[in-house]
Amino acid sequence: MRSKITIQNIADHLGLSKYAVSRALSGKSGVSPQTRDLIIQTAEHMGYRTASMRTPVPARPATDQALPAGGTVLVLFPNLRHQNDESPYWGPLFEGLSAALQAKSIRVLTLTDVSGDSLDSLLHPKAITGVITIGNISTSALREVQRFHLPLVMVDHVDPHISCDHIFTDNWSAMETLVRGMTERGYTSFQFIGFSSEAQSYRERWLSFRTTVEELGLKQEQIPELLSADLSSFPQLLEEVFRQHELPEVLVCVNDFYAAYTLDALRSLSMEGLEECVFTGFDQTHAFPALKATVRVDQETLGQRAVDQLLWRIQHPAAQPEKRLIQGQVIFRS
């Protein structure tokens, strides 16, 4: 007679703590929806039953092939509202990452907030194959991951305290191509707008913009307030700035979201000269007529390459850390 399956059996199988499994099976918060689904599917497959399992899961044949046996990768999201697997930018990236792991029969665990509980309370590190982080993860969380001595790949983020592999969009060359293309179309007056210190990608875009403008010999007097734009007081900031300065010919926005938000704010202020001002963006997450250029970022490829790098790192643990750049496609609109 087969022994009774316990929560500890499920936790050991998945590389999670008994605490995390218990919360998922009882429908409580503390684990992401993807991880909860995986826990429930695993419990069903192993023969665990409880009335409090709230997510219905189709019955699966009890075979060894029902669950992949290629290990488990932890995917760590930051505790930020707009950086999750439902956002227009991070969603496709996570889909590409998940598909690549599933193709290798590797399980995916996701965590979106480790501030309240230490990873020790949520994971059995010996059962985790490696870790991929997406977006701005705090140094404290990254150091906690590093304590486990697991292969680590960071997507779209750099931390000076953490040595590991990185996957990035080639922000520098894409921004350079965008600015040069706008000058070829006759524009000579630019202002960069966006919170340049919010993310490593944003900082790279700003530095590339500034360098390219200097190399082209254009007169550039960047308004410093536009580099630290706080969206909570954005309209007031724009009103104060552009009551003292003329609108440029081109507002080079750090991404499409900032471009859309800036245009809406300036329209609400009935800003003089707005009809002559054009906007550029980045990431191709918004589409509106005033956006004259943007950069298409292949988010799914970023996710896939993160998996490739993690698997390579597992095979080459002593090699020096690498930074892989994925080229973006600059799109100009008439």
C-alpha cells in the first residue's frame, strides 16, 4: 500500500519549503499564481488531496512523464506594480523564458516579493537548478540568492554588488540610431525625458542620447528636471519647466509609456507649440500617431536567451561573468 503523501513530500519534490506549499494549497497569499498552480498540479499528480485546494486541476495519468524531471528554476520579479508577468513589457519576456524552460522539461517557480519572508523560509535551495531575475531586484534579495551559490542570470538589471551573467537589450546602439535618424530627418533641437536613474536600461539610453548629440555637434542644454521626472507630480513639473523653456522639436522619451504620459500631460496644459513638437519612445509598448520613432525590443528573445545563458553557466561555473546584448529594431514613422 502506497504511503500517504504529505505536504513535506510535495515541498521536497519541488524544492520549496513546507510553509510555501501549505499556503498555496490552502489558497493563502505568499506565492505567485504560477507557483501556486505548479504546487497544486504536483500535489494532484502525487496523490495529495484536500478540500482546501481551491484551484481545480484536470486529472493526470500517474506516470513519471506527467511532471518534468529537468530540475527547477526560480524566476524572481521585483515587488513593483508595473514589473510583473502581466505587463506589456515583462509579460512577453516571461512567456519567452517559460517556453524555453518548458522545452527543456525544467519547472518554473516564480516569486514576486521576498521582503516579508526570507528565501530560506520559502525554498529548499538544493532542489533549485538556478535563478533568473527580471527587472529591478533589491540588493538585499540578490545577496540572499547569492548565499545559496546557485547559477544566477539577471535580465535588464545590474547591481554593482553582485557578480553574475546579464542579458540586456542593446540600449546604447538603438538610441544612437534613433537620434541620428531624427537628425537626418531635419530635427536639431532635442530634450531627453524620463527617470534616468530608475533602471540600468534607462541610464544607458540617456547616456547614449547625450553622447550622440555631442558627437553630432548639436547644441544641447538638457533641462535637468526632466531627467528625474516623478510621475506623481508630472503635469506640475512639465508646466513649471516649459513655462520657462520653449518646447524642443523632439522630446526623446525613455520609453513609450513616458512618451504617452508626457503627451497627455502637455495636452492637458494646452502647451503652446505642442503641435510642432514630436515624440520618440522605446520598447514599442504603446502606439499613438504623435510617436515618430520607437525601438522594438524582442522581449521573448530576452527571456529565451536568459535561459540559454543559465544553462551554459551551469555547465561552465568557473567562467567569467558575461553580458549578452540583444539588438533592438529602430522604427521611424512618417
